[in-house]
Amino acid sequence: MRIATSLVFTVYTVFAFGCLGAQTTVWQPSPGHTQIPIWPKEPPDAQTVRGSERVYTEPDKPVLGETMMTWVENVSQPTMTVYSPKGDNTGVAVIVFPGGGYQELAIDLQGTEICEWLTSKGITGVLLKYRVPNSGPHRDPDVRDPNIPSQVEPKAPAALEDAQRTIGLVRIHASDYHIDPHKIGVLGFSAGGHLVADISTHFEKRLYPAVDAADRESCRPDFATALYPGHLCNWPGHPCSNNSFELNPRIHVTKQTPPTLLFQAENDNVDPIDESLTYYIALKNAGVPVEMHLYAEGGHAFAIRRTKYPITEWPQLFEKWLRTIGLISE
């Protein structure tokens, strides 16, 4: 009887969770960290999501030739998870936006691993699990992306709403998290890099009615970093071409846009270097302090895992840049 019961439990586990832990339902952070819902009730502009939130890995699609990513899809209840430094605390906080084409989230490669690195440098990491799929960028309703035939165009940029809300929450709880409310930045990858540009240029007015006091706080980041960002010169109906360097008209760069740092590889086969170059030119023309690093090798989704290429040293350049703009001391 014990053997039969054990067998039934094993079969149920494999059925429910896929290949022995390769697939689960709701993403959970590592022990010692707690997800915090960013909306007290139903998120604004909530849309129907096909299926429940799901976490999965793709052994057949390795990243960097030897590792894999953990993905989260069907996120309808966005959360933030705070990673606090264990030792020295610089007072700086970085809200991290994972990539995934606004269809899913690369939650470890471009999320938890980044937050763990930040805490090792005395910086508080805040991982935003924003809504996907189809949560941005805000597109014209009569223009569809020909590369995603089944895509449902969002009625509102839900990811941007989540980003605005999260910055307000982090700022109003700055003393609880032992951070400086004037040293809160954003860092994003791929689609998350677009979200960095989006929140850097959409902070004067919330896209949703205020929920509480957190929404009366400024949602302007104090600094911004984007790695291999997308959707900046390549948006539905307007692919990057002929070095036109025409910025997405929904990204309104002004001199109030925060200081920005950009990283990209020239052999990126997903987002061309025109994306970063276009944004760099717009920032430069607006008088925004901006620094950009282009590398010959690195591809897409290099994130923070070590490679043989020079681009793998970008975290050190990020630290130096924070010192350059006066956010951390020598």
C-alpha cells in the first residue's frame, strides 16, 4: 500500500508540474524574499489572460550555449520583490524589468540574478513582475505587429502602469527599505529596456486614477539603464531601416528624462543596434546626460552570466557610471 501511494504521488507530481519541477504555476522568489502585490485590488485596465500564471524552463533552448532561462507567462497580478543588501548599503535602489517581448518574463536571467548581483554591491534590487502578455508598448489600435499575427493589441500600456506604481511604492517606503528616495533608478533588458525608456519619458502624469498616497509620489526614475532595448525605432508598421534613427513617437524625450546608460552588442540578432543608437541620439539632442557602450560580440540576452566576450564586464561599467553621476561614493 505504501508503494502504491508513493507511486500515485509521484505520478501526480509529474502530471501537475511537468518534468519534475521544470514547470510550476505561480512564480515564487527564493527563501527570505516575499512578493508584494503592487495593486491593492484589481489592477487598472485589466485584460483577460488566457490561462493561469505559469513558470517553465526550456532545456531545448539554451542561452549562451550552455545555460537555460526560467520564464513566467500569463502574469495578471503584478508583484514586486525587494532584495536588500546584507552588508554595506549605499542607499541606492534599482527596479529591475526583465525582458521577454512583453509576452513573458525571463525571470531569472534578467531578474533574480540581477537583483542578487545588485545586493552584493550594496544596492537594493526590486524585481518587478509586470503584466504579460501584450502589456506594451502602447500601440495604435488600428496597427498590428506583422511579426506577431496572433497578438492582441493592448488597450492601455499595463506594463508602464505597473512601473509607475512600483516607483511610487518604493519611494514612499524608502525608509522601510533603508534607501534614499532620491536614488531610485530602473534597469531593464530587451522589452524591459523599452520599459526603461517608457517610464523615463512618462512620469509627469499617472496613466491610471490614484489608488493611494504612493501614487502621489513622483514616478520619475533618478537614473536609468537599458540593455539591448527594443521598440525604440522598430515599432508596428515602422521597422528600423536605412539608419533613419527615427525614435518611436510615443517616447517623448525631454531634458527632464533621467541620466541614462545604454549597452548593446553589434551582433544582436533580435534588436538591432539602431534601437540603442536612436535613443542615444534623442537623449543627446535633448541635453540628457547619456553614456553608451557598443560591443562587437555579445548577441542578445547576455545579461549578467559570464562569457568570453568583453561585454560581460558591463556590470563594472554600471558601477563606475553610478559613481560618475554621484550616486555612490568611491
